[in-house]
Amino acid sequence: MKHKFPIVKVVWEDACHDTLGWGDSPEKAKEFQVPLVVSIGFLLAESKQGVKICQSLTDDAIAQSLVIPRKMIQSIERGVWCEKKGRR
């Protein structure tokens, strides 16, 4: 591969739909949890605004990219997987 993107683990809070159609009572609706998501992928870009990772890549294309806003990120772990020398 001509590109070397580090693999990262991003832990982040996501938004979600809490009901489909009619849901709980207003009193019950006061109870909720913000989903905590773990995403692992190739780190394509990083800025003050957030990160962009992808699931798969070739020498000239990426697939299943994901942009995560910085304000939603709880942690980024780098060096999740390191390629051994001599392996393809």
C-alpha cells in the first residue's frame, strides 16, 4: 500500500432516535441514556473540528468513512494495531 494511515480507536457519544412512532409517557420519557460508541478505523484526517476515519481502503479509494465531531469524542487511542515488519 502506498498510504500509511494509523489505526485508531475512537470512543464517542452519539445522537439517536429514542422512539419509533408513539413512545413512552412524558414521565417515562424523562429517562434516557446517551449512546456511547466505539469505532475503529484508519485515521484519514484530524482537525479542531473532529476526525475522519474509514473502515477499508485501497491505494486509490476509501470505503465506509465516518466523520466524528470533536465535541462528541471522549477519547482517541492511537497505535491500536501495529503492522509487523516483513508482513504484507
